Amino acid sequence: MKRLQHYIQKGKVYRRSDLEYYSKSIDRDLAELTRAGKLTKLQQGLYYAPRRSKFGVVPPDERDVVNVFLKDSDFLMVSPNAYNSLGLGLTQLYNTTWVYNHKRMGELVLNGKHYLFLKKSAYPEKLTPEFLVVDLMNQLDRLAEDHSLILEKLKQRLSEFNPKGLMEATQKYGTGTTKRRMKVALRMSLHHE
């Protein structure tokens, strides 16, 4: 138990399998540490060593939770709420974060937050406005918005985005439908300039 307590660092997320090397009776020790408040169970086999500030317990970093859960740092987290920043008139708010990755699919609640894990062959390291436009087009059917209004507004505002960046993002990350739609929209946008 002392080896396990010595290994655990406040503010870190752990898998049960990562901790079992430091204990002769891992389940008993984890239960005891959870009762004592040294660990918080986030989900089956996933624990957080709470860190405290003057305002109380600091929640675990969302990226750390997903990283430890996936056992991989190669993923991109996208909140559908980010589409609202594109100025296309989207108004809905969503409480699910999409996690693009190469390993897992499905819905899951981790630490009380809803995630939809989606396998993707490619995604950028970080969000850009141009990727968000392409991703919005890819995910249009998942959104509770009027699709025709979004498409119309996008045509009107396409010139506000970097055309080269849009073309690259469309080629790298767009579905077949998105590529067809963007090709037409970009061609029209370029002719109007």
C-alpha cells in the first residue's frame, strides 16, 4: 500500500492496470484509497488522484482523462458547440464532446461528461476554422439545426475563410459528400471575387 501511495501523484489520472504493479492486493488498496479520498473512481478501471485548490477539488484535465482511457495521446476532441464560432447562425448547445481517434467507437460517460468516440483515419492536431467548416459539413446529420440554412449561410460567408486552407482541409478530412459540396461552393466563391 505504501508503494502505491508513493507512486500516486495528485492531479493525475490512472488506469487500474497501471497501478496494480505497486500493490499486492490492488482491489482492496484501491477501495481503501477511494474511501479515504486519495482516489476518485471516474469509471470502471479509471481513477483520479484529486488535487485541491483553495476553491476545493480541482477536476481532472479532460484531455488527461481521455488520454489515459484510450492509452493513446493521438486524438482530437471536438465540441459541436465550436461550430457556433464560425458565424453561420448555429444556435444549438450540445453536452457531448466528440473524440476523433484511431481506436474506439461508441458513447461513453467519463467523469460525468458525455463523449462520443469516433474512429477517423485522419484529423489535424488542433482545430482551425477551416477544419471546423469541413467537420461541420461532415457531421451535418448529427446536428439539430436546419441544414439548408447552414449551407446557405456557408455559401454567403465562404470568402471569409482561407480558400487554400479550406481546399486542403476538404481533401484531407472531408467525406465524399463534403468534398462534392465544398468543390461547388468554393468554385462559386472564387468566381464571385
